[in-house]
Amino acid sequence: MTGLTHLERLARLGRRRRGARADDGEGRHDRAQDGGADERHGAAAPGDRSGGGARDRPGGEGPEASAEGTPAAAGATVAGGPWAFGRRSWWAVLRRTAGEFRQDELTDRAAALTYYAVLSLFPALLVLVSLLGLAGHAATEHIVATLRRFAPASAGRTITDAVHRLQADASLGSALAVVGLLGALWSASGYVGAFIRTANAVWGIPEGRPLLRVLLVRLSVTVALVLLACVNALIVVFTGGIAKRAGSALGVGDTALTAWSVAKWPVLVVLVAAMISLLYWASPNVKARGLRWVAPGSCLALVIWMAASAGFGVYVANFSSYNRTYGTLAGVIVFLVWVWIGNLALLLGLEFDSELARERTLTGKGKARRARYAEPRDTRKWSRRDRHRAAE
């Protein structure tokens, strides 16, 4: 018993010593943590004054936070335009564009625009042919020949036949003809009106402008588009024999004429992109955006439209069965499909621009996809329901 008691005492003494060492170690560890925390807090204070507290920034994820992760970075992106976006932002814009293209049912909206385009095309051609008639019959024929080179064969024939019929009837020699041209201009503005409604749907903003203002925008954009189309047509006409005669009259040599024959195509591309940009800028009930926020979608739409037109032309010429299926209506069907493809390209570019605006205003990851990313131009005609939705 005495031996066991002595062993028990030794065991108890050992446990006490080990416990004391453990307590002392924990105390040193706690003191070290407290000291380190004090040092970190002391070092963080200057950073707080200089904005260096990355963890406290809303949406921030440390020093590696992306441009869409902090308001300050988002502001820098706005200052630099869309070209200041990083690669991840561009990929995000492209992914959202594809998703919203399906969600907004833009293929159906393009079909509706095709309907209005057909109703507006021939009045617009009447105005265009009447204005170009001042340059002579040969000028119009040259424009038609150029158009047939770019459009699918069946669509080109449809437009050519329409222009020839309009040439036979068009005249600027009477007041009645002027009234007819004004009526044709109003009819041609129907497409712009439809595009205004579609643009508001794409941007997710209700129309708030008064009716008279919308009509003024509709007519103004139509007149501007017709004038730009006339400039494009004159550029196409100013080639070949006409260019040589004009060069001789101005004393311009053959070198300048050769340079113009090459340079006119980039000029045409820029003017067509300007026409698309005008549609994108003026149509939606969205506060004015700079050209740098409209141009990317315009360029994308133009590139897609040209590539799709070329591909569709190859398909119609080599692989399609439109003639066997539709017979004499094949040309009309091909023309309608071609116009539909063009409207698809326009709406895709418009959707791309709206997603660029969304990317510009994102201030943090995980933000709601319905975040307010565009301000309306006018809200006077908004209903109570529209105002309630905007306030959410």
C-alpha cells in the first residue's frame, strides 16, 4: 500500500507539472497573438486612410478584385470606355448577350421587323430613286448593279424589279409628286417606329416620351437614314466613267482616281456603321450614350450581316431547294429570309450594346442581373406600374 501510494503521488505530481507547462505555453501563445494583432492593426491604419483596406471594399476580394468587383474600378472602366474592359468582362458580355438574345426572343422580334421592313422598303426606295433621279437614270442603274453584287441573286432581282417600276412612275415635276414623296417618307418611317419599340424591349425600359416626341424622333431618324443612304449611293455612283470625267474637270490625275476606287469601300462601311449607330442611339428611351458605347454593337452588327449575307448567298446558289419548294415565289421568300437575317444582326448588335452598359455599371459579383444599368430619357408617360417597377 505504501508503494502504491508513493507511485500515485509521483503520477499526480507529473500531471501537475505537465498542466503547468501547458498553461504557460497557452499564455505565451495568446500574448503572441495579441501582440501580432496589435501590430497588424497599427499597420492597417495608414492603409485605411489611403483606401488600402481591400477587404472592406464592397464587392472586393482582396488585391485581385476585378474591375466589376469595386465601384472605383467600375468608374475607371467608364472613363476608359468599353475598351478598358478586361478579358473576363468581354467574355461576360458575350455570354450574357447570347443568353439575353434567346430570352428576349429576338428571332421573333426580327420577324416582326421584317414585316415592317417590307412595308417600309418600297416607300423608302421611292424617295431614294426620286432623289437619285436628279443624277440621271444611269446613276440609279449603277447603284442597282452594285446592290445585286452583294445581295443573294433572288433578293437582288426582287429589289431591281421594284426599282425599275418606281423609275417608271417617279417624278418630281409636280406638287402632287412632292406630297407623294412626303407620304412615302411617312410610310418608310414605320420601320423606325417598330425598331423604337423593339429597342425599348431589349433595354428593358418602357417608353416614357410623349407621342409627339416619339413621332418626331421617328421621322427625324428616317430622314437622316435616307440622306445617308443617298450619300452611300452617290459614293457608289462616283466611279468609272463618271469619276474620270469629274477628275478631268477638277484636274485630278489617274493616281487619285485609283486611290478613290479603293478608299470608297471603307468609306461606305463607315457610313453604314453610322446609320446603324444612329438607330441604336436614338431609338431606345435611354439617356444619350457616347459613340464609344454604341459603336461596338454597330460594328458587330455590320460584320455579322455582311458575313451572314455572303454565307446565305452561297447557300441559296448551291444547296437550297427554294425553287423546288416555292416555285415562282422563291425569289420573294429568299428576299424575306435575307431581310430577316439583317434584322437578326441588328438586334444582336443592339443586345450587345445593352450588355456593355450593364457591364459598365456592375459593382460587385453576385449582384442581381436586373440591376439598373440604364437611365430613361423621359418618364412623363410612364404608368404607375412602370414607376413602381423602376423603384424596385
